[in-house]
Amino acid sequence: MVHQLILASASPRRLELMSQIGIKPDKISPSKINEKPIRNEMPGTLALRLANQKATEIASCNTNCFIIGADTVVSVGKRIVGKPADISDAKRHLELLSGRRHKVYGGICILAPNGIRSERLIKTIVKFKRLSSSEIDMYLSTGEWQDKAGGYAIQGHAGSFIPWINGSYTNVVGLDVLSVKGMLTGLGYLKQ
């Protein structure tokens, strides 16, 4: 029996990353969970909890399917740097990240039709160069900051702000494809 694969996310970046490794979900079904952190919740814990909740919510309406839930959380220390609400918020995010290292946590949860749950937390450390006011203004004018954890897209203009990363590049884009492929193989969706 062939089981459907559902991505519990509307992120075009996640869909594109999956297609780059030859995985095409049968259905895109974004969840509608509350993504606010719980008081004193650590960034990695938040990423994994949200990935689990997204997969679980979509699985409740789609039986006998493989469901992928994922979430990305950016943090400076214990401080969560979410999606900017507006351009002023995006500017504050970039000023905070300027000249510093930060962490990008990727939570992944895959539910199999047989009820087995596979989950992973991926951490990537990203270093931003010190940004000038004109670089920040230029970046804000691109609009790339919209709907992005941390207020930037590494695969866009912000790539020129990053001298190095330690960990998975695709995790920073939105989904660690090495983990997803391994998890789907382990659960029997993909053949080795």
C-alpha cells in the first residue's frame, strides 16, 4: 500500500528544499497552531514542540499518511528572535544579530501511518558580520525579512552578511534535508 506524504507547512522554502532531494509531498496542509512560546521555554524546546504539534494536528484529520511537521526558531542566547511583526521590528532583529553569533534550531517531527513518531532537533550556529546602517536599510528594502524567523533569509541577500556557519545550511533555510531523508527512510517511506 502506498501512503500519502503530507507537509504540515505552507513554507515555500521547505517545499523547495524537499524537491531538491526528490521528495514531493502529495499534499500541503498548513497547521493553525498557536506558535507563541510558553513562559521560560527554551528555543530548542520550542522548535521541537511546535514541529510535534503541527504534525499531530494534521494527523488528526489525515489517517494512514506520513506527516511532516517542522519549525525554525532563531535565538541569541536564550532570547528567541521570532518573525518580525513589521519593518521596525525587522530592523531591531538585524541590529541584535549584527556582529554576533546566533543559533538556528530546526524541529522536525514525522508521524508514520503505523503511529510511530520520529523527531529531531537540529542546531546550526550562524555568525553575522557587523552591519552598517546602510546595509541594514538596504536589506530591509528587499522585503526578504518578512515571515522569516530572525528576520532574514540566508539564501538571499543576507547570505552576504554571514562569514561562516557551523552546522546544516538547509536547517537555516528552513528544513534540514539530511535529517528528513534519513527519518523518512527509517520510517519506511523511502527505500535505501
